[in-house]
Amino acid sequence: MAVTAFGEDYFPKPDSAGGWRNLKDAAAIRKTGGMDLKKLDLAFEYASRSSQHGGLLVVRHGWLVYERYYGRGNREANPATASVGKAYVSIATGIMLAEKKAEIPEGLDTKVFNAKYLPEAMPLDDPAKAEITLGQLLSMSAGFHGEGSNPGFVNGVPSVKLTPVPRPETRLGQDLSALRTVLWTKPGGGYSYASSSPHVASIVLRNVTGLELHQYIDQRLAKPLGWGQWAWAMRRGDTVLPHTPGGGDIALRSTDHLRFLYAILKKGRWGKDQVIPASYIELCGKPTKWNSHAPMSLLWEINADGHVAGAPKDAFFKSGGGGHGLVVIPSLDMLIYKMAGDDGQYNPERTGIKQDYAYDGSRQNWKPEVRSQFSDGPIGTDDGLRRVLEMVAAAVIE
């Protein structure tokens, strides 16, 4: 088969119908994928030191050039991927804005804390919230207090130390807990990583479409892209959440994460259908007017400032707790899925999906190693993804 590096009209079939075309040996990976297998193995070895379970998958020029797992990592696994789900919230919102333009004509500039879009928030606990736009929620510049001790960034500098505040989930419930997140600055005045922001965006989507976030994603992404079994992890201990948590925990098979990324790489097209607006994808991969304070666009980390020094500046990506990560690099025609996680994230009770693939127990007693002789901490979620991104990019030989 003749291969055209960019622009080839290829889309993978569902795994049940044959799945991704793939390259098996070093020579084919070098010739067709333009990548060095030994360097990919080094990236995998590093990834395997960053989490108890996981894997590394790389797609280039429409070919699955690398797929390797460790621990409970497996193509058939459905781990809860924590904040990786935020990337799906973003793309679902972009689809909703195009589909429901008449209902939300100002798009990302829409001020949403009002009776039309968020009646659950009325009356407002803080009048300043009336100025929050959907774009600010999706870029985490709405002024919401970040969870834990996440700092407040102003103009690129983590200049505001935020004291952790209690989360009133038990008292107020899932939605109100997010809606009543305290503001640490005025809307647009700074950036802090707050999972309540995408959850509020998911409430807007629910109110506009009449569907829960996971139902909307099932109709607009899962079915058109041919995903296998998937779910949104809705269980927290003995509690089942009443709504899809926009803060994260989507649970896809590894090769279906790649289908999601491939649709993004193809500017929203899947076969003859435009499943995601191309204009929205363009916004995801570059600096945004809704957040001038940190390299975060619409729930995607961007590299336009080159802070990930070994990666192309057009790379954009999303990490998730436990070490999971999604990466799109348009200039290299490349996608990366860093599968990761611990025992809890692979617990089928969390997702409701039966997991019946084989696991040899080899990582049962795994412990995180220190990052280096100069650091006493383990490889971090964000640092781990960024380093894997650099190492996979370095495997390109063209």
C-alpha cells in the first residue's frame, strides 16, 4: 500500500471489525512510521516507572506504530482516567455549541451564571459569578478556587498562594458543590486548576441538550467513531453520582482513546462526516483569549510557549491523575496515549464494566521510585506525560 504521510483518507475500523492498521517490526516502523523502535522502547520503559499499571500507544501517519502494556494495562481494560475526561468535556461542548447555536448564540463568550443556562445556581452566592463565561470555565480562568493547594497564576506567574478550602460536596451535593466554588479572583483575573470548572460546563451542556454528558458523548462521539465498551466512572465508594462528573473519569479502551485523538488530528472529520467542528479544534490547540495566564486552552495544555522543550510547539495534551495522558501533535501527524493508573482506577466496580482479561499480578507490590538523585518524590502526573511526549517526539527519524 502506498502511504501518504499527511492527508491520507484513512480512518480505522472498530476493533470488532479489524481495528487499526499496525506496524509490527522495527524496519516497517522506521520506513512507514518514520520512527525508531529502540527509542520508543525507552519511552515505554520510562512510562512503566511512572505508574503501577499502564501502557504506551503511538499513532503516526494513521498507523499504530507502537502498542505495549504493563501490569493491568491492556487493550481490553477500561480504567478510570481521572482528568483526561476533561478533554472529552471540552470536545463535547464544542459539538454542542455548533449543534445548539440558536440556543446559545454567543458561544464561548456566553455568560452562563443565570437562570437560562444554570438555574441550579440561582440565587448566586457571589454576584461576581454573573460575569463568568463558558470560555473562562473551559480554560479555568473563571476565578474558581483550585482544589488543594493549586496556586493562582496571573500573567504566567504562580503569584497567588491559595489556601485549601473545604469542599461542601456532602452538604450541597454534586452540582451545588461545583456551582458554589469560591472565587479567589474576579472572572478572567487569573488561572487556577479547578475541576469544578468543567463540571459546571457539563451542567450547561446538560441543560442545553437535555442529555447527561456521557449520554451526549455516546451519541456524538462513541457511536460515530466506533468505540467498544466504555463508561464514565460514576461510583465513589458506596455512592453513585447522580450526574456525569465533568471533572473527569472517562473509561475507554486504549485504542478508542486513539480514535478520539485521531478525529481531532483530522480536524473533526471521521470518514465523510464532520463529527467535531474544525473551528473548535483549532481553538483547543493554541493560546486562547479566555486565558492569558497559563498554557491552558479549552481544557488542553498547549506548548506554544515551548515550556515542554523537547516537543513541537503545536503539541497539545491533557494529563490525568495516576499518570494517564492524551497527546496530539499535528506537525508530526502523531498521537500518543499514555495509559497509566493504580489498582483503584482499574477496579470494575468504579465503572460498572466487567474486566475479564488476564493479569499476572506482576505489579501487585509496585512502589513509585524517586525521580532522580536530586529529588525525593516520584515521577509526577504532569511531568511524566511531558517527558514521555518529549521521548516519543525524539523517536521521529524523518
